Amino acid sequence: MELITQTASILFILLNSLLTSPLITSKAITTNITTDTSSLLSLKAQITNMGPNNPLAASWTRDSNVCQWIGVSCGPRHIRVTALNLPRIGLNGTIPRLIGNLSFLESLNLRANSFRGTLPAELAHLRRLRLLDLSSNGFTGKIPDWLGFLPELETLDLSSNFFTGKLPMELGRLGRLRILSLENNRLTGFIPPEIFDLTGVETLALTNTSLSGELPEDLCRRLPNLTELYLSWNGFYGRVPEGLGECRQLRVLSLSNNGFSGPVPRGIGNVSAMEMLYLGANNFTGVIPGEIGNLGNLLLLSMERNFFSGPIPNSIFNISSLVSMDLSHCGVSGRLPSDLCANLPNLVELDLYYNDLYGPIPSSLDKCSKLEALSLRDSNFSGPIPREIGNLTQLKTLRLFHNRLTGEIPKELGKLQQLEQLHLAVNLLTGAIPEEIVNISTLTLLALTANRLSGSLPMRIGAQLPNLDLISLETNLLSGAIPEFISNASKLSYVNLGNNYFSGEVPNSIGNLRLIEHLLLHGNNLKGLSFITSLANCVNLKEFWVHNNPLNDFIPPSVGNLSSVLEIMLASNGTIKGGIPSEITNLSSLVRLDLSDNDVTGFLPFELGGLRMLQGLSLARNRISGIIPLSICNLNNLAAFHLSSNQVSGSVPECIGNNSVSLRQLYLDSNRLSFGLPSGLWRLDNILELNLSSNLLNGSLSPEIGNLKAAALVDFSYNRFSGNIPNAIGDLKNLINFSLAHNSLTGSIPESTGNMLSLEMLDFSHNNLTGSIPSSLAALIYLKSLNLSYNSLSGEIPSGGPFENFTSRSFMSNEALCGAPRFQVPPCQEKSSHIPKDRKKVILAVTIALSISFALIIITLVFFIVKRHGKKVNKVPTAEDSFTTPGRISYFELKRATGNFDKKNLLGQGSFGRVYKGVLENEGSVAVKVFDLEHEGSFKSFDVECEVLRSLRHRNLTKVITSCSNLDFKALVLEYMPNGSLDRWLHSDDCFLDTMQRLNSMLDVARALEYLHCGLQTAVVHCDLKPSNVLLDVNMVSHVSDFGISKMMGEEQSFSHTKTLATYGYIAPEYGLEGLVSTKCDVYSYGIMVMETFSAVRPWDEMFDGKSSLRSWVSDSVRDGIIDRVVDKELLSSEDKFYDDKLRCLCSVMELALSCCADNPEDRIVMTDAVGELEKIKLQFLACSSTTLPAQDPKL
């Protein structure tokens, strides 16, 4: 009985649901033309923009026949509304429920309006509906499942709305459906399997819907009528079905921007009807199948941004129907066929950029006579630009930048009278800019950056370029004056003539460029600033660069008339003199102002405080005097203030704390600031770098120093601070570089110093500190540099942690310190039992007696030896012991030059001896390398180094000035390198090299090795190349040093054997295993050094556990396209607008390094080629480091 009751209840609920559903209740509604009219008027009432100009306002009235209303059609038999088509007429509103009463409606098209809201369920009553197009509106909510109950539906288009949720499986019930378009919505989940059962579907469009999953292997068997499949911009993954070739009617296949992987199925070549094939931006691998060449009707081929390998199949270049081909950034390599365009008569667009294609650009390109866009940029093409390109008279865009193209720019390019963009930057082009180029009146972009172009600019440049928007000629060898005619190119918004040899004054006519936004004239020989007055007409000017020019002029007061939207003004290193005009403060939008490295004098204008948008102000290295005006504190957006190396006096303003939110860098070092530090300074809780060194500041350090919790650098050295070091420094847990050196601080080093866990450099030297060195410092695992010298510290030097790597230089002139012998301090006294006084006397007497006896024995032995051999032996060398040939130097001269080989002059220590700094009367500062003759290899090392260096002459090798040699003493006198070793600059916290400096250093070393390996009759192998053996002179030029274990190869010798091993981590495999030495060993070491230079990671870093190495780490990162994880983080900023370009240059550097480190020596690059590669990379980096041509700029 209970079971019967439950069953009855369930049947009642089901019956009630059916009776109330829209599919059933529709039968109970009586409809006619009158209800149709009412339904449409209800739609009109829901439209919110029904003004007098609305097309429905006059037409849709009760006084007129509904069948004659705009957008309404009626059937001839039943006189009922059968079609409502109102596309693109700007309607705004919602769809009323009464539209569901249009029971004879077959077509509902409201495409491209502004309808919103959800779809009413009453639309399910429209059982005769064959077309439903609601695309390009603002509908929201889920796609209704009741759509699956419209049995006659053939076209369903809901694309470009805001539908969410999953795709309803009920759509699989639409057996008559031919077109299903749901593109550009916000769906989730997978495609329901039922969708693939719609056997009549011809078009399936699901682009940009966020759907994911794998495609069924039998897709084509289940959708046999498919002609268009759009699945781009989703999350689909896995392999493309092998059976895709069975979709014989498929004309469009769009799978781009997904996660498909594996090879492209070869069966795709069987889809003979294919017209458009989009496979770009996936993870496809393997080779591009040659079967694609069978697609004889193909119009568009897009396979860019994948991971293919091997060459482009020649069959693809035989598809005569092709209009567009994009194989850019997809990993293909090899040469292009010489007859590339022989069978491509219809090609309009060809994109093959960013691949490993090389060799010459085919001259047959002119056979592609319809070509409008050609991009072969970012590859390895070499040789000249084919003159035949001048025959492509339809060409509008020519992009050949970032290659190795040589020769002159063909004047035939001047025949391209429809050309809009000519981009030849970063090549090796030479010669002058052809006059013909500057006569192409259609040009909007002319980019010839980073080549070797020379000569002057065509005098009439600009006269025939009325449409030119951008011109960039940066980093060439161009010279002469800037022509007046450039101002005739009146549409110019971007002008970059930087880093050339232009001379003379900038013409005043440049002020006629009324639309100019970026004017970059830096790095030339330009003189004068009077042209600034003419720039008052350039009301759109945003960037103005004139730095690195011998301007030798005053900043005119008219600088205040520059554009009110000017954001960046760079005028550093320009020999600018005089004061800063107060009118400069009219530049209310200025974000960055750099006048550093000039001869600016006078006071800082009080009006500077009016530049409220200013974020960067650099006035360093001038002769500015007076005080820091309080108005500086009004710059609430100021992030960096550099006033180093001036003559500013007075105090640090108290109000500086007002800038606590924005200020990140404050450099006031090397001035004449005095008094104590203001309390406002400690409110800079967001400061990252604070440098007040080399001033006259005094007083004590406040405990509030602990408020600088974000700081990474604090330098208060070379001042007059006194008192104790506050315990609060322990709160500076992000501090990396901390110096209080050269002050008058007293008391002990706080135990809390051990809490500064990020510390890498700590310098408390030259103070009056007492007490012991806190053992807590041993916990500072990142500490690389410690200097506590010249204090009055006592007790034991801690051991363990970073102290394992410190030397005596860290603790010099602390007489009461004790510890390990390597610190050159006395050993710490161990506690011992008391010895009676009488016993001490006995021990002392015995000791003295034994010592005297031993000395007498030694003297007697020496006397007999000398007597026997008739030879005088000197324990201390004399001047006569030295070589007497011209140029030699005596021991006593070296002793005097080095202050008796004083420890304070010790520059470094190696396995064969020590290097001291010395001063000779005729030579000035020198480096004296004293060999440790107790080391068994020192005599040989001295002989080898003398033998090698006496015959070498190269700007990048250490110069030997003279030597001193006798039985007891051997030394070389070398050129002094004031900037120390490359190792110091890479791994010391108080030194930094930017990318260009590192490139220059590696280029210097490469040139030195090229000379050693190829420039001598007998090749020289250094055998121990590493950063510590690369020294930097006063101009930061790198010199290879330390030839103590080098080898000279014979004329017929390609390798040699050695038992002397180089430094671990840099050794080539064959060197370490077999002792084989060749020039290839140096190449390997050089590659490792390049990796270390740009990663700042040593090859023996603890991160390498034996299974991995610096080389494998770099190799894996290059292979996986994640080079940014390897490169020194200080070299890149994600906010840099040229981040991608710079990263690409650094990737090229690492690829070069890997080519030096091949396991097989024969596979390693030769240094001559390495020099060429580095020179090209340097040019590329120069091109992208001076805001020349932003890659993301749509103009490019």
C-alpha cells in the first residue's frame, strides 16, 4: 500500500511539471495576427532608446498593418508573422516574454544591437523557428537547454554575448541544425559528446569560448558534412585527430591559440577542399608535413608560434592558390629555395620571421608580383638585400630587421611607390642612405637603426615624405648636419637620430614638426641648445633626449615653453653650464628630468617643487651649491632623487619624510651636507636605496633607523657619525648592502646584526668599535663581503657560515683579535694549568740554550758550504741580484714601491703567489706579482708567464712592464688595473655591471682569445680562463691576465698534454679527463664564463648537485624558452617596455655560450666567429635599449 502511495505521488509531480512547462502550455494559448501585433508592441515597449529617430518609432503603430512594419514579414497563407529581422539598427533593451506568442515565427534576427538580460523561457514556444540569430548583443546567463527543443532550428547564432556556464547537451537534439555559432562567450567545461552527433552540421563555431578538452578521434565520421570548424582561442589540448583527412568537405579549419601538441596529422593533406588552415599558437612538434602541399585550393596557411623543426617543405611553395602564408616563430630552419616565388603568383602576404632560417634572401621574390607584406625579420639571413625586391610594386610593408644582411641598401627600393613601412634595423648594412628611399611619398615608417650606415643624410630628406610618422636612424655612423628639410615631413611623431656622429646645431626648423611626440637626438656631436626655443610649437612633445652631446651651452629660459605634456627630458653628459632656469618648472607633466654629468652651477630652484608629476630627478655630478630647497618635499610622486657629487651644503631637510610613500632612491652622497640626520629621514619606510656617504654629517644614529624596513642599500660611510650603532639595525631584514665605514662610531657591534638575514655586504671599517665580533654574524648565509678592519675589536673571530670564505682583509688592524691562521691573527690562548715561577725560568733557560746551539750549527754549515763552493749566498736579495739589463727593476725598488710589501697593498693571492699594488716613479701605479718560490710550480709558472707575455701585444691582454728575478725572488711588474677583477664585479655586493658593460667585457675577452688563438704564428692557450683572471682598467676595458699555466702550441700542433689542471668548473671535458690542451679548451672556459657573467651564478654554486651544472641549467632554460629564469635578475625589469627585445638579446648571448661548450671540441665555435656574433648581439641590444623602436608599438 505504501509503495502504491509513493508511486502515485511521483506520477503527480511529473504530470504537474509537464503541464506547466513552456512546451505544453503553448498549446493552450490561442494566437492570431492580433496577438502577434501585441507581442511586437511589447518588444517596442521594452526598447529603452525609442526616440523620434528610432526606425521603429513611426513604423510600429497600431494604426498600420503589422505585416508592413519595418523588419516584419508575414506568411501569405496564414497571414501571421513569420520573420522578425532587425539587425544593426541600434536597439537597446530586453526581449519580452510575449515574443513567445509569435507561434508562426521562422526567423528571429536581432544581430548587432544592444539587447541585454537573459533569454525568456517562452521563446521555447517558437516551434517553427528555423533561424535564431542573437549575436553581438549583451545577453547574459546560461545558454538555455530549452533551445534543444526547437525541432526545426537550422541556424543558431548566439556569438559575441556574455553567456556563461556549460554548453547544454540538449543542443545535441537539434537534428536539422546546420550552423551552430557560440563564439566569444564565457563558457566553461568541455564540448558535450552529443554535439558531435549533429550529423547535419556544416559550421561549428566555438572560437574564444574558454572550452577545453580533447577532440574525438572519429570527429569526421560523426560530422560528415562539416565545412567550417572554428575552435581557436580556447583550452583544447591533445593531438589533432589522425582521421581529420576524412572531413573531405572541410573548407575552414581554425585551431589556433590552443594547447594542441604532437605532430600535425599527415592526413590533413587529403582535405582537398581546404581553403583556410589556422594552426598557429599551439604546441605542435615534428616537421611540417609535406602533404600540406596537396591542398590545391588553399588560400591561407597559418602555422605560426609552434615548435616545429627542420626545413619548410618545398611542396608548400607550390600551392599556387595561396594568398597568405604565416610560418613565423614556429621553429623551422634551413635555407629558402632559390625559386621560392616561382609557383606563388597570388601570394599577398608572406611572414617567415623569427625562425632559424639562414642564407641569402632569394632573388626570385619578385615573382610574387602581388606581394603586399613581406616579413623575414628576426632570423639569420645574410648577404645583400636583393635588388629584385624593387620589382614588387604592390609592396606596402617590408620588414627585414634583426638579420645579418650586408652591403648597401639597394636604390631599387625607391621604385616601391606604395611602400608604407621600411624596416631594415639591426643588420650590417653599409654605405649611404639612398636618395631614392626618401622619395617614397607613401612611407609612414623608416627604420634603419643599428646598422653601419655612413655619410650624411640626403639633404632633401622629408621634402617628399608627407606621410612619414616614424624615422629611426639610431646607432649608425651617420654624420654631417641634420638637414632643414626634415621638418617638411609634417606628420612625424617619432624622430630618433641618436648614437651617430651628427654635428653642428639642431636646425630651428625642427620646431615645425607640430605633431612630434618623441624627439631623440642623444649620443651625437651636436652643439647648442638654442633650438629649444623653436620647440614651443611642438605641443605634443612627450620625450626629449639630448644627452651625450657636447652641447656646451646654457639651458635657455624658453625651456619653460616646451609642451605641457612633456614627460621625459634627458640632457645628461652634455657639458651644459650655468644654472637651472626656474622656468623649467612650467613643465607640469614632467615625469623624469636628468641633467647629471654636466657643469651645472648655482642653486636648486625653489620652483622645482612645482613639478608635481616628477618621479625621477637626477642632477648628480655637477657643481650645484647652496642648500636643498624645502620645496623638494612637495614632490609627492618622486621615486628617485640623485644629487650625488655636487657642492650642496646645509642639512638634509626634515620634511624629506613627506615623500615616504613614493621615494625609493635617495642619493645625496659626495656633497658638503652637515649637521645631524633629521627625524623625518626615518619615516622613509618605503626607501630601497639610501646613500648619504662622503659628507660632513655628524651626531649619533637614531634607533629609528629600524624603520627603514624596505631598504636594500644604506650607506652612511665617510661622515662624522659618533656614538653607538643602534640595536635597531637588526630590524633591517631586507638590507643587502650596509656601510658605516670611516666614521667615529664607538661601542660594540650589536648582536642584532645577525638578524639582518639578507645582508650580502657589511662594512664597519675605520671606526672606534670595541668588543668582540658577534657570533650571530655566522648565521648571515648570504654575506659575501665583510670589512671590520681598522677598529679596536678583540676576542675570537667566529668560524663557520660565511666566515669560511673571508680572509684577513676583513679584520686588518684589530690588534686584539685572535683566531684561525688564515686570518693572519694570533691563535686564541687556551686555558692551561698554572706553571710555577721557578719552572718557567728553567724552561726559558733551556729554550735559549737550545736556540743558540742550533743557530751556531746552521752558521757553521753555511760557512763550510760557501767555502767549498766558492760562492756567496745572500739570504736577502740585493740590487745586484737583479738583472742588470735595461728595463729590469731591483728588489729594493719593488720593496719601496709596495711599502715593504705591506698587507694594505695586497690586491690578491693565488696558488703561485701574491699581487701587490705599488707606485713607481716613472710608471705610476703598477701591480707587482710576487711568486711564492716555496710552491713547487712557481719557477715554471714564472718562466712560462715571461715566455708568453714577452711576445704578446694586444689591448685586451695585461701589459708586462718589467721583471725582477734572482735565486730567491721572482716578480713581474704589470699594468695596474684599478677596477679589479671581473669576478669582483659579478659577485660583490658593492659592484654592478649592466648588460652593456657585460657585453663589452665578454667582447674584450673574445678579442683577446681571437688574438691568442689566431693572431700569432704560434697559438697560445691560456688554460685557466675565469672571471678572476679578467681585470678591468680605469675605463672598464677588460684585460686577460695570469698566463702561469698557459701553453704555446707548435706550428703543427693542435693539442698538447698537461698535468697542471685549471680551475674546477671552467675545465673542458678533455682537459680534465685526459690532460689534452688545445685552443678549444679556452673556448669551453670562455663559454662557461659568459654564462657566469650574465647569470651571476658560479659554475660550482651549491644549486648544482652533481647531476646538473651551470651549462645544463642554461641549456635547459634556452630549450624551454625560460631564459629569464637564468639571467641575472638585476639585468631585466618586467616593466621595461623593451623587455622582450632585451630578453631575446640575452637569449642569443646564452646560445653563443652553449655553442662554445659543446662536448666534442670540434663542434665548438672558433673565437673569430664568436667575436662576430657578439658584435651583432651588441648592436641588437643597443637598438632596443635606447627606446628606438618599441616592439609593441603598433606603428611598427
